[in-house]
Amino acid sequence: MRHQNIVVIAAVILTIVAGLLLAASAHAAPPGASGYHVVKTIPIGGPGHWDYCVVDSASRRVYVSHGTHVVVLDADSNAVVGDIPDTLGVHGIALAPDLGRGFTSNGRANTVTIFDLKTLKTISTVKVGGVNPDAIYYDAGSKRVFTFNGRSANATAISAADGKVVGTIPVGGTPEFAVGDDQSHIYVNIEDKSQMLEIDAQKMAVLHRWPLTGCKEPSGLAIDQKNRRLFSVCGNKKMMVVDADSGKVVATPDIGEDPDAAGFDPDAQLAFSSNGESGDLTVIHQDSADKYTVVENVPTKKYARTMAIDFKTHNIFLPIADFEAAKGEEDPPMKPNTFGVLLVSK
């Protein structure tokens, strides 16, 4: 009987210890998997590489750059519903819903195409005066569109209402992606200097030039307007989370290899990095304004390096294609008619 009691007591103790260990493990565990996964590939086809894409969540359209034109998808059915032609070397798309206009940065033509958001018809074409307009951003406060010109190290400001060039701003390096805070402050990464600039869209002046110490070749950029945090992705597999008022780096979560776009979903409190070389999408939870936890790296596809978030459905769109085997350091050729868009969802 005594032996049985000892066995029972030992079993109880083991159960309690196991429960405590399990509770401690659960408390220390990071947030669970995001639930994001590749749902489908939306085929588009045709020749030409790509750069940025943009989702108009209100109008349910997805704008995808594709070499010499912009493909327009229905965000719900994923069908191709339109096309914006003659955008040679198109990089980015900016939308001005308050004016009913959209804008593309045409890198090889050194122009901006202005188009009607309803009909998708071209309204006019504007010479930017800079070389290789890449990132493009519409500031609603100043009613100006800004192109960031990669080979002339400057930004061009255009009146969104009439298409007239207002002026240029030297940026002192190679500008990459740009975002704004809806208060006429525009933030842009300077890729070759590992810096971030804050620009006053009204005064057309650089207000601050912040170092991104430890960030190699910052490219994609996103913003949390509520907490005033910026998310800059770096070529050395880091995301720099930056205070938009002080320029201070507050967190540096790990991401995948060769990122080119960042995103932030304020409702889900998730930041994203699309990583072309590692072929995945890093999902990062915002625990607080200055604390971030990597949730997972969702497998996508190699070279899926840019992305856009649909803030209504929380779906994510990533342009992709198949490529031939790489030979040396040269970029591999794209296989014909393999261009499309990955739909990543929960």
C-alpha cells in the first residue's frame, strides 16, 4: 500500500512539473504561424519584366507594372480588366483618387503617364526632366506627384491636376521606394548611401537625412501612419524600423534574402518583406510601436521580390515569372509567357 502511495505521489509530481514546463514553454513561444499561404497563381503572360504593383482597395483594382505597360486586375475575381499602354520601362504606379487620376513612372522614357482612374485612358504624358524615374508617390496635401529619378539623383514634382512640372529636388544619391504620412512629409530610401530622407512636399525641401546604420542598400519602404513608424528593407536581410519623427532605428528584425518591397497592414498589425532570392515573404508582428516579432517566412517563389497589400481583404499580390537557369553573374532570361501574379492569403 505504501509503495502504491509513493507511485501515485510521484505521478502527481511529474504531472505538475510537466504542466509547469508546458505553461512556461507556451508563455515563451513566439506568435503562431500567420496563416498566409499561396492560394493561386494569376496568369498574365506576355514579355517584359516588372517592378512595383499597387492595390486600390476601394475601387477593387490591382495595378501591375509589366515592362512597357501596366496590367490592371480585378482584386476580387483576379481577372484582367484593363491595360495602360506605352509606359516604357514602367517602375511604379501612384493613385490620386481625389482627382480621379493615376500616374506611372516610365524609367526608360523619362516620363510620367497620367491616366483616368475610371476609364484607364491616357490623359497626358509628362517629361520629368530627370533620368530613370523609378519610385513615384502622390501627396494629397500638396496635390503633387513626385518621381524619384534613379540615375539623376533627384526628385521631380509635378502638379497632379494639370501635369505641369513644379520643380526638382536634389536627393544626393540613388532614390528607391517612397511613402508619405498624409501630412505632406515624404520619406524615401537612398539606396547607395544607406540613408533615409524626409522631404517637405509643400516647401519642396529635404528636412532630414537620416543614416540607416547597418542597412545595406535599403530598397522597399512602408509606413505605419498611426504609430509613425517606417519599415525599410535591407539587402543584408534586415528590416529597419524607423521613428518617422526622430529618424531613430527602433528595431531590426530579420527578413529573407534580396528584398525589394515592404508592406504594413495596420488592422492586422503585421509588417511584410517580399524576398526575391530566398523566395519567401517575411511576416513580422508589431507587438508595440518599438517591438517586433518575426512570425514566419511564407514560401512564395524565387524572384517574387515586390508586393502590394489589399487592405480590405488582407490579401497580398506578388508579381512572378519563371526563368531559365542562371549562367554566371548575368541575370537569367525570363521564360516566355510565364509572367503572372501570386495571390497570398489566409
